[in-house]
Amino acid sequence: MRAELDQTPRSLLVSERSSFRDQKTRIRAQVEQLHFNYKVSVLLPECCSAPPHLDSIFNTFNSFYLIRNLPVYELLDKNFLETAVYQGSVYGVSYRTRIDEDNCVALTPKGHLTLSLDKDSFEILGVEGKPSRFNHRTKCRFVVSVDLTDSSMAPGGRGYQRLLTGLRSRLQLKTDFLLSHYPANTTTSLQALLSRYDWSEHRPQISRHTLTDLSCPALLTSDLQSCDPHSFMEWVGAVDANVSCENSSSSFLSSLVCPEPRTTVSRALSVSVCGLLLPHDVHRLIQEIRCYLEQPHLESWVCLTVHGYADSPVSWGDNEHSVLKGGENFYSLLMFQDDTYHLHLATGAHDTCPP
Amino acid sequence: MSVFMDLNLSYTNDKSRMQSLIETAAHLGYSTVAINYTYELTIKKSKVPVPTPIKDLMEKLPIVQGRCRPIRVLNRLTVVMSEQCHFKKTGREFSAYDLLAVQPATEKLFHAVERGIMFEVSYSAAIRDSTMRRYTIANAVSLVETCKGKNLILSSAAEKPLELRGPYDISNLGLLFGLSDGDAKEAVSSACRSVVLHGETRKTAGGIVHTMKCCSETPDQQEAPPADCEAPAAKRAKQLTE
């Protein structure tokens, strides 16, 4: 057998330590750039119920819309562009499409429309695009990326017409689409688009779990030299997935253990929010957690993990994203009482380096 | 990458088992499957089996898990050959099949077919029996070393739904056979797509011209566009006006 069997597919983990009070902190940009967030989980140690302010943040995450079978050319509709795309920030990503199998669409808040297409669809569409960075031997995936705010893509222009004709008459790409708009009070701008198709509004799903006698790495001080990022990330993932880290002989062969040195907290609260979540809401949550940490607590840290969509054509910024074995693109923010934080940004094999 | 395919589901007369096989494949995430009929060329006077039409097998094909489309079901014929018989692959009886495969029973024939064709490794035998598991892995490792990981597809040859495994699991099995990450994933997706496209070209003339029988039985069966259709400007014949 070849020796490579013990290697797992490549993954990237970028770790950073900084403070919210530091002038050069990039946390805002790093949160902002992950446009399509699927899940936000918060781990609050020594806490059995979330304080009301924190709870209100969870409950006021932006709603999002699911449009069934949306023809993609509608995203080029002149009225939609003028009232929604040019005005505020529209976040849209195709739903129930697999990035390594189907055609996927993403619309980022800066007005970038990205189409990740298989070979046949790309050739039928007839618009300029590039082969995917993650093609293996054959070029079977292509990416068409257009800036809808650019003058060449203004309605009526050549580039615009070509893409519109391609999507309307040649390729006729239709997909279920998740759409969200910020600021939320201008959702009337989406109404014209929504009214033409089968749509439904959704609130992000919130779930809460109370954990008892949880082994945690001893994170009393923020100077955590002994706990390496990989072990810490494994532990956070195990807690989030409700996997025991006791490693007892009677249970299934799990070799996941809590990193040493460890301590036990009698109870902890894990809150998860799922849906099409906007970076703006994640910011508000981070600020609220900072306020929460200012008050004295038994344990002076909180861990926030934000997962991006595994099947989104873009991850951080407009960087191409794909799936080899897993499409993870997420970050974990460990916040301390003194306004310092540890940030871990992780991606899978088919991704670019996080910011 | 392209959609995941399993191009070898063994055919049985048991209709409910076939339906269960197809449903399981759709649930596991396969977008295309091929039902495999076997034909022994050496047995005299054996006739090529006629494939059951898909709509008779299942009226409504199940939706592939995680996508919005129903599973695509193809018909495949595996011809078992042990001597160099003359085998006319363009025969009328083979036109009902989307894919044709040859199972060489001797090494001599193996060399004859090795040029320019995909090789297939089936894994369900490895699930059924531990001795077969050793043989499957050993043979697959040799095959991968010979063909350098290219032109290889992985399929199940499943007779029961429990013998099917998900595409990512089979891609990991490919790692065991010596394939790289990318090659292993291609073996269940892009390589299978090439096989299916190649099968489609069998019904065309050189992969370029596709002929269809018109409803009215005209002797000239070439597809000719009617005079008033939207032919591309460059190819429109000049109209002489008087």
C-alpha cells in the first residue's frame, strides 16, 4: 500500500491573536468577507440560559427568502438592479445545488454575480469565463464572474445583453435561490422580484443545548501557549456536534479528547442559529458578547463559530470555493474578558487562503 | 467535477428489488445509474437480452438527495467473452443499450481491449466476501499502477440495496486502490460522464451527426431543417429571388 493513506485531504487553518481595541484589528473585514453564513454557534461556559440582551440578538437576525425555481436571468432585471443591487447589499446563493455536481449561483453584496458551471452549461451559455482553479485532469468546471455595478454591465450594454440573452434563451438556468437584503427595511425592493415566483420568507432557526460537566481546555488566561489550534478546533467541533470527548473504552472508538490542561465546567450553553445569516448580524452578536464578557463571570471566555455554506461558489471575498471531500469554510472566534481574541479561520482542500 | 454516477447495478427480474436499488442510489446521491444486463457470447444460440424500458421498472423516478432532479437511469450490456469472437457492436440488438461493456475472461483478450477504453472496478464483491475483498484490492492496486489512475471508473455491481455505498465513500475506497484524491473523485464522476458520452456517440455517425427517424417514413432519414426555421445566418442557403 502506498504511504499516502495516512494523509487526509489538505486543509488550511489560519490563526490570529489580537485585541478589539487594537487599531490594526482586521476582525471587521474578516467577518464582512464571509458573505454566506450558514450557521453561527456560540458556546457560553457556566451559563444555563442566555442573558436577555444576547437572546434578543439571536431573535433579531435578518429574515431571508427562498425562491423556488428562479430563472437566473431575473437577477439581471433592470428594476431589481436599480432598487436592490445598486442601493444596499443583496446576498443571494443558490439552494440545493452541489458545487461539485451542479451549476451554482452566488450574488455578493458588492454586486458580483458568480456562476459556477459545468462544461456543457458553460459552452451553451457562451459568455466569457475562466476554468475553475480546482479542475483536476480535465477542465470540467468553469466560473463566470461579472460585476453588475461595472459600467460594462449596465442594462443595455453589450456585456449585459450577452449575458442576459445567454441566461434567457441559451442556457435557461433555473435554481432554487436564497435571498437576503440588508438594510432590511428596504425589502419592498425585492417584492417585485418575489411576486413573480413561488417564494417563502424564513426566520433563522435557533436551537439551544445545555451541557453539563463539560471538559474544557483551561482558558483562564488568554496567553494560551499550551493548546495548539488544531486540538482546540477539534474540541470546539466535538462540543458543537455533541460528541463526547471522554474517550471511555466502553463507547465507540472516538479518539477525540479535550486538550490538556483541562478543567471541568459544571454547565455550559450552546446556542446555534441556522439560515442565510448576514455578516452584519454576526457583528452585532460579537459586540453584544463583548458587553456580556465585561460583566464578571465564572469563566471569562466565549467561543463563537461561524460556518459558511459548503456549496457556495465563493468563500471569503470573491475567492473561488469548491468541495473535494468537504466544503468547510468557517471561523472560530474565542473572545476573552480583556477584549482580546483568538481567531481561527479554516478552509478545506479546494479553497484559497482565508484573509 | 460532474455528477456522481454508478454505472453498474445488476439487473434482476425482481421488480421491487430493482426499484429499491434505484431509490437507494438516489438517496445516496447518485444522479445517474446504469442497469447492467449480462450476455454470454460463448454460449451458443444465446440471445442478447432485451432491456426492460425504464418507465416499466419505475413510473416516477426518485429525486436525487440534495438536488432537485430525478435520477437518470440508463441501460448497459456487459458481454462476457472468453475467446476472440467476432462481435459487431453496432448490431440492432445493441442499440437499445446506452452503454456497452466487455468482460474479458482470459488475459489474451484483456490485452486486445486495453487501448483507449475505460476500465471498471466493482466493489460489491468486496462487501459480500472477505476473500473477494483481498482479490479486489490486490487487482485494483495493480490496475491503478498500470493505467496510472486514468481511465478508471468505480462502480458497485450491486445486487441488493445494502451493497451500495455513497459516492464519497467510494472515492475514499479509490484511495485504498492507490488513486490520488482528485483521481478517486473523478473515478465516480467525470470518468463516468466520459463513458456515458462515449456511449451516446455510438448512436451517432462519428459523434457528430445524429439521425432520427421521422414520423413520416421518408427514404431520406437525414435531419434536414425545414426551410423556414431559424438556421444560423452563415449556414442559410442563398435564396434566389426573382
